[in-house]
Amino acid sequence: MEFIENLCCPITKNKLEIISKTEFGKYSIPTELDSFGELKHGLIDNSKQFFYPIFKDIIILYEHYAIYIGNEIDNRHSLSFDKKRVLDYYNNVNYQVKDSFKVYADSANWVDYREVSSEYMRKSFTKASRHYPPTGKYLLDIASGPIGFPEYIALSEGYEYRICVDISIKALMEAKANLENVGQKGIYICGDITNIPVNDNVCDVVLCQHTLYHIPRKEQSTAVNEMYRVAKIDSKIVIIYCWFYNSWMMNLTLNFVQIYRVTRHYAGKLYVRIINSKPKLYFFAHTPRWFRTSFPFSKDIEFHCWRSTNKFFMDTYIHKGLGGKWILNKLGEIEDKHSRFMSTFGEYAAIVITKRR
Ligand SMILES: C[S@@+](CC[C@H](N)C(=O)[O-])C[C@H]1O[C@@H](n2cnc3c(N)ncnc32)[C@H](O)[C@@H]1O
């Protein structure tokens, strides 16, 4: 609970005060909330306008879930179409057990679980940690998801607390179970990457894996600026980003498969607007140039290779009887030796920002 002083109201930016259930009546907090047995505490902002419940140790600091308790007009805007579809997608996604941890069931679409590629895949999952100190107090995992892979869990091993922020409450509950399973301490916050409810200069490292490209195109810079804001001076922000149609290596090696994927991607964008079917994920990839030119701190951005290939490349070229392991070993060596080149030529980059004074 000591961390609460580092939090702020995502709407008013005011400080927050913790109150217990016995005080709810004083602030006109709706009595319907009493029926949630697990609700024992909540946070109110200093101006006494917004109430944020804390359920099962998950601090709900998402602007759209805040309960208005003020006497004026609630000026909150509704969610944009693309943001809502990502929220709906992750609120409805299924989970599966993998190596005794729960992961998103859709990860099988992006992660190659075959034995032939397991070493190469595992290595990529550990790579973010190359770019920040091995120990510290607060590692902010923004859009953490359920944190199901052992290598992903291990990224915060040397940190006192992993602050998990995500829009999905269900994902945070799974993250809590997964971290507790290995004895790591977490702080769990339901919040938005484009409006992080954490004060400036708090986090020793900020990690954002595989999410920025699911944020609407125009809001991705807001998300990057938010990560920068909450990071401490001299600390690192590590963003794992997918270039998809901007990856020359994938375009050249997968040619017809890639043409099919890109066509399906754009058709999907149209489809979700015309047909109100089950929620589909949003995706937009900026170019490396966009990162190099869009921020006042762009000169402090470095590109490293996270993994140059994707699942479609693996399915096409990597096979057990055809030297698959050897090819991936060699590719891994090339990715390490020519990390900068492979980071923008290949599929996934680790974009590392140093926050300067
Ligand atoms: C592809 S998953 C990545 C999860 C995890 N970082 C990983 O690498 O396995 C994307 C995650 O981003 C979360 N997310 C999507 N939009 C978000 C937003 N605006 N703010 C915070 N989290 C968001 C989703 O709920 C989901 O858990």
C-alpha cells in the first residue's frame, strides 16, 4: 500500500486517498458496490469527484471504470472505436495453461511452440533484460497481460516489485496468480497505457512488450510519452515492437504469404467497421523513422533486435528434419552480431529509450 502515494487520479491528476468500506457512506459511493464481497477499500481523488475500487488487490484506476461521486457534470469522453475493440477483445479472450502458468489462448497464433524452435523463442523472451539493470525497486510492466511465460516472469526477478498495469482485470488476476506462483511481489493496476495513473519519475525501468502496436496510430506517441514521464531520470524504457509490413526481411522471405497477410489485415480493418462481429484486435505499425523523428528524446532511442522472424516464417522455413535448429542458431548469432541492422530489417525490435536529465 506504500505505493499508493506514487499513484494519481487518471482524470483529475490529483493525489489519491485510500478509504475503507466503512467510510463509503460518507462519499455517496453507490451502495450496489457493497454486494461485491471482496471490495474492502477504494481510492478517492483529492477533489472528491472520482472513486476507484480495489478488488482482490487489483487497483482499478482505469478512467472508464471510475465511479463519479461529484456533484457537477461528469465530463469523461467515451472510448474510441479502436480502443474499445481492443478492450473488448482482451476482456473476452480465453486462457490456456502452458508449463503450469496461464497464458492468453491466442498466443499460439504468434508463438511457435514446436520443439525445433523452442530455444530460439525462449532466448527472444529474455532479451529485454539485456537493456536494463538486473536489480532495482519498481519495474513497471505496462500492458503486462497474464505474464505467463517463465522467461517473461523472470524479467523482474531482481526487482522488489513488478508493477503490472493492464486494461484487462482478468489478465491482472492471472498475472497475480502467476507471480505469486514464483514468489515475486507485484502491484496490480487496471489502467491505460495512454494515461498511466502513476506520478512522474517513479519507475526504475519501464517495460512494454507487444502492446504499443495495438494502440490506435495517433495515440502511440502519447503512450511513449507516458512511459517516458513515469520513468526515473537515467532509467530505461524498453518497448518490444512489431514492424509487420515494414519488415523488409519478412516481406522478402515470405512474399506471397506476406501479401496475403497484409491484404487480410487491411480487409479486416474495413470488416470490423461494417460488420459488428466478435471483437477483433487493432494493429498499426509505425516505421523506425517515426520513432527517430517524433519525440524530443528521439536522439536517446536505440534499436536492438528482439527477434527477426515471426511465426509465419518459422512455419514456412523451420522444420526438424531440415536443419531447423541449426538455421535458428545461426540466425540468433546474426541477430546478436548485427543487432541494430536486424532490429529494423526483421520483424521485432527492442526499442530502448534512455531518460536523460
Ligand atoms: C499482446 S498482449 C501483451 C501482453 C504482455 N505484455 C506480453 O508480452 O505477453 C497486449 C496486452 O495489452 C493490454 N492492453 C491493450 N490496450 C491497452 C491499453 N490501452 N492500456 C493498457 N493495456 C492495454 C491487453 O489487455 C493485453 O493484456
